[in-house]
Amino acid sequence: MRYATIVLTWGEDVSVHPVDDLLMGTNDVAIETIQYVGPVYEGRYVEFVELHGDLDVARALLADSPETVEYDIVGESDRGVLYLHCQTTGLVDDLLTILREQQIVLDWPMRYIDTDSERGLQLTVLGTSEAIRRAAAEIPEGISLRLERMGEYEPDTGKLSSILTERQETLFDLAVREGYYEVPRETTHRELADELGLTTGTVSERLQRIEAKLVSTYVD
């Protein structure tokens, strides 16, 4: 069995799904990962989404969206999980059809990318080499595909990539390489922030979350 980790990107004028566009179109809330997407049935599907930001803003946006059939958000403070039952429309319908027709399996979660330079999804698909090739050839117009890595699939339980999100892994890798965890430290939050184009507050918060995840995993 083969795997391929790919990044799908699209321009601001491309709508993958109206509900996702709503959530990603505000600075108050963001989609971090898609934990699961259920099968399409009678023009509808369900998904579980990890959110970061003002959950009340997310609730208001979803309540006003005509594509939303029903939803529920659970969580505290600025992090939550969204259950969304919605109509299948836009390019997401084409993408889900490709997965179904080519017998491609998704390795959850899918991670959203939303930066100044690109907007899209990073995902890992599983299947035969031929099935993955056919699926890649059918990506609809308006979406660009970039292959990050491909090879024989091996379960990654216990590896760093199964503990941290892609964004967290990028920051943690940079912090280690730049000597943040050396004694004495060889870099600062400001230097890491400048390297990634983030604020010092964002870097500080993300490093704390990374460290909490790693410590929790080690204790478990």
C-alpha cells in the first residue's frame, strides 16, 4: 500500500465550500484540522472540524449559512470541535467524488493552510500507486496539487507527526534547530517569530501548546 502527502491550494476567488469560506473569511475564527468527513448521502455530508478562535462567531456564521443543515460546537475558551451536517456543494463535491470513485482512503486529519501566501489543505491519501495517480489527474480546475512526499505506507503511531499538527511540527522543528531548547538558549521568541512571519505572542502560545502535548504524551 502506498501513501502520498499532498497539498491542495486555491485562490481567494475559488470556493471549495461556502461554509468553509465563511469560517476562513474572518479573523475571529479559523479551521485548524478536519478530523473526519462522512460519506455523501442525498447531497449532504457530515464532518468533524477542529476550530480555533471565537466560537460564538463560528456559531453565528453557521446559523446564517443556507448550506448548514445542523451543527453543534463543543469546547471551552478559544478551542472547540464542530459537528457539521451540511449540503454538498462547490468543489468539495468533486473532491469527495474522486476519493470515492478511485477507492482512495484518507489518513486523518486533514490540516488547513491559511497564510498570506497560500490557502488550502494538507492531506495524506492511501491506496495503490495507480489509484493515487488517477485521483491526482482528476483534481478539478482551480485547485493546484503539490506532492510533498510519497512512499510505502507504515503506521506512524508514536511519531511526532501523529502528536503535533503540521503547523506545530514546523515550529517545533525550527525551535530545535535554532537552539531554543539549548542551555543557555541560542534563539528567542522574536527570532523564531521573524523566521515564520508570526507575532511573538503567537510563537509563545504555540510553543506552550506543543510542550503540553509532548509532556502529556510522555506521561501517558
